[in-house]
Amino acid sequence: MTSLQSRHIDNVYSIATGTALADPAASLVHKSWARCVREHGLDPTRPSPARILPAQEVRAHQQQLEHFLRAARAGMEDIYRRVADLGYMVLLTDAEGITVDYIGNPAWDDQLRKAGLYLGADWNEAHAGTCGVGTCLVERQPMTCHQTEHFDATHIALTCTTAPLFDHSGKLTAILDVSALRSPEARESQHLVRHLVSIYARMIEDADFLRSFRGHWILRLGTAYGLVDVAGEVMLAFDEGGTVVGANGGARQALAGNPLGREVSQLLHMPMDAIWRIGSGGASAMPFAHTVLLPGGGEYHASLLAPRVRRAAAPAAAASGNARPCDRLPPLECIAGNDPAMQKLLAQARRLVDRGIHVLVEGETGSGKEVLARALHGASSRAAMPFVAVNCAAIPDSLIESELFGYTPGSFTGGRAKGMKGLIAQADHGTLFLDEIGDMPMALQTRLLRVLSEGEVLPLGAESPQRVDIAVVAATHRHLPELVTAGRFREDLYYRLCGAVLKLPPLRERGDRRYLIEAMFNEEAAAMRSSAARLSDAALQRLLAHAWPGNLRELRNVLRLALALCADGTVSAEDLQLPAPSDAAAAVPPPVARAEAGDGSDLASADELRALLQRHRWHVARAAAELGVCRATVYRHMKRHGIAPPQRM
């Protein structure tokens, strides 16, 4: 131990224990020294070697920041190019103080690793003592920990300048650190580095914000005229209803609080029409010509950035000529017209976006449950991330576990040599849509419950679980409470899934059928390169009069067939291949009978199921269509009743 280290230990101990007066100019550092001794139980006379986590643990920490790391890496590389020749390196830690990325001179690898300036190093204050990262995690503000300000005597040659990085909700996500093994003695030598680190921390935050909300409207405000689009200090992301779903650090500071969940028009004291006008005028407009006065004072120039990703399947045209084009509309506005029940449902859906609430969508087969799920995904901050749809009834029981949870190499005979990533893991940071959840086997329900409650998935053959961050939307045409009562669906899973229940009305009960027919017709015509095609009045009236037992799915198939059959570009009533209205009414079973037939748990007795299959000459797809269920459900009940086609007997 050198004499300098010995004097440093005495100084730390005397100030941390209160036997010497702390320097007011070094209050953050001296408070940290006291924490290290009194709260963390660290002893300045016993230096701790750098703690480097094993590669497997480092990967686990990196996976939690997978998408954030992409934005951060670009910023780290840029700042490193500016400071590398001065002997600095750059590292990024997570909110636990674990180094998840670093850039340094490879020639110094041994020295950097020994000093802890390396991938996997633990810089949490509870282990490393007072340091740039650990103390920044506590104080949540940019700081420099220079040489003898470190707690551990082995660190007193280092200089570390850090800044915290926050996500769009204000949660501390990471720490950006620029450090050097050796530096000038004067602390003032780090002022420029501290300025750079603070600037790049904000740039990384804003880059991640723009990526996270590229499916939303983003209002940018800046004090520099003409630079709003590249240097807007304040950024607010909001959904189609004007509700703020994300705010950068500048917005939280300028608005003196967290604006999430509030209406952007109320925050800015501006009507929504005025906010929409900020983004009008096309690409050639000067968005920064608009000015906004914030409640706390100060005039800002404004720019409105439209959603940059197509977030959900939506009809290609709006019902009325004065509506904005549907590809510019937020997704939830595209899936319904002026039907009061649907508007009420969508208003509720908007309030659920980005609130961390699992959603259960109920509705008849073909009523648009997946369309609604995709719209919820598209309206959320996860819009740019995966939307993974799983039909729980269509995957055989023998495969559903490996499909959902994945498996490691060598888990079972016949599996892929490299293993397989399960559908749940594929939805990480996005949305998992579980269609026909009522048909999920009981054994799998238990494992799914763990995913929902713990936020982790355990692949087959794996020893440790993987963290996943998913929004879950489940859907069913069955009455889950009845399945719970019958013991065929876990009660605890049901209550996990139904944080909110959205019940879609069948097409025959919707008052916006004309909107849906015209929008879907235009969409199908565009897909078939028949954009000039039109519906005759007679065809439209026939479509409006039809009872639609197959709901939206049936409508799409009818329109697709009609477009293929029409000869002169005009779809006639005959092209629709629909029964006359009187015949159609007779062909549709009563609602109660349909509901009972569609419920997979009530596919009648073995004799009735066998009779149905015989009537359809053992054509399972036709029998399933009559029952309103998928083929897998019919096969499952055939197996349950021991029914096999004649040729297999």
C-alpha cells in the first residue's frame, strides 16, 4: 500500500465516521462515504478487487436492455471517437450497476479489466464504494468522481464522469460513464468531459424515445428556431385520443412533473385541432413556425412528427370523405365507424394502452378479435416490436408446450439441433396474442400463469428462466367463467388474463356495417389490383341485409370472391354468391343455439358428434364450420369420445 493510499484511507474513515468535518463542496462524495460505512458495511482499510460477472450473467443483464443498447451503442461509439486519444474509455451499466457494454483501447485490456473498467464489472456502490456509477445511481444526476473522491483506495488513480439515463416513464434505466486510468490531478480537468457525457446521455435517451414511440404522434418543442427537428428539448408522445403515453426528461422538467396519462391539449392549453395543425402542410412545411407557450413560462417552437410505422392492419379507406386517410390515422380509429357500442369499446381500449393491464377480448368467431389485438399493439409504445399471434386451439397438444416455451439443444429426440426460441420469447418487448385461450390444455395453463405473474419463461431443458417483457392480449369465443366452474380452466389464470374485458359485438349487431363493407371492399380491391372496382347499389343492399353468421371473416371471403367473379369492374348482387335475404334468415341458427354450438366444451354427446361427422361424410373442416369452431377443436373432441373415421376402424 502506498503512502497516498494510506492517507486516503485515514481521510475516508475520519469523514465517514464523523470524526472530521466534511467539505461542503464535496457533499455528494462525503455523503456517499458515510453510506458506504454505515449502510453498506464497507471498510476503507480492506480494498475490494474488481468484481467481474461471468459471461452468462452478463448476457442476462444485457437481455433486459436489448433494444435500449442499440441506441446507446451508437452514442457510445460517437463519444469514444471524441475522447479516445485523451486516454478515456466509455462504458454503460444497467440500473443495478452492472457493465453491459464498454468501448476501450484493446491494448489496455489487462489494465482496464483489473481496474473494473470492463464488460461485466459491478460498480454498485454497495460493492465498489463511492464511484462514478454507484453514486450516480443513488443521486440520479450527472457527476464526476475524481481520483481520491473514490471510497476504495485502489481506485484513487481513476477519474470517472457519469450521467443517468431515464426511459420515457422517468424510470432510471442505465448509467453512461467516461473514465480514464490516469488523468491530471486537477478536478477541473474533467469539466469538458462532464459536459459531453451529459449531452450524449440526453441524445441516447431521445434516440430511444423516438424508437420506442415511432408508432405514435410525437410533439417536439425547442427554444432554437429552425432546430426543433434535430434539437428539440421537450418531447411528448401521445395516442390517437390525445393521451400522453411518453415524455422525455426535458418534458418532465418543463412541465414540472410526470405528464403520462394526461391529455396533451390540457397540458399545453391548446385544442387538439390546433395541435393537429402543427403537423399539417406536408413535408415541405416549416413545422417550427408554430409556437407553444408552456404553463411554467417560456415560448417554444413546435414540430409534430407523424407515426413512422404502419402499426396494424386497417381498412384502406375511411367511410366519409372528410376523414383523414386511414394509413395516417392511429390504428384504433380505423377498425370501426360510428357504431355507438364500438365507439364505447374503443374509448375504453384507448385508456388501456400502455397501462400494463392484460386484456381479454371476447366475441364470436370471425368478429375481429385479432384485428382489435393488433390495433391495441399498434397504438402502444410497443408498436415497433413483435406482435406474435398464437392460436391455442390450432396447435396439437403434443407440440404446444415446445412452440410456446421453446427448448434448448438436445432437449428431446427430433428437436432442432440448435434448439428453438419459443413464441413467448419471440414476443419479448412486444405483444403476445393468445387466440382461443379457452382451448389451452390445463398443464400449459400453469406454466403460462408463471409467465404472467413472474415475467419469465423457462424453455424445455433449460436450468434457469429468461426474463420477458410482454403485453398480453387473450381472446376467446367461449365463456371462460363456465369453464372455470367446470374445472376446465384455471381460476387464477382467468383473473390474471381478464384485467380488462373487451366484448366485440357480432357483425349483424353493428351499426357501422356500411363503413366496414366499404372499407374492406376497398382493401380487397387494392390487394387484387382492382382499385377501380365498385359495388353496385344492389350488391351493397344485399350485403347490408345479410345476417353474417361468420362475421368479418365471412364478409372478407364474400368480397374476395365477388371481386374475382365480377366481369366489368362493378360487383353485382349475383357476384356475391349470397342466398336471398329470406333464405339467409332461415339458414342462420338462433343466437343461443349458435353460442352453444360454438362453445368447444359443449360439442354435444359422442353420438351427436358422430352423426354430425357422418352427415358431412367425415369432412372435419365442414363439421367445424357448422359448429363455429376450428378443426383442432373437433379433432380434440373426437379423441375425447374415441371417434375415428370409418377407414381407421
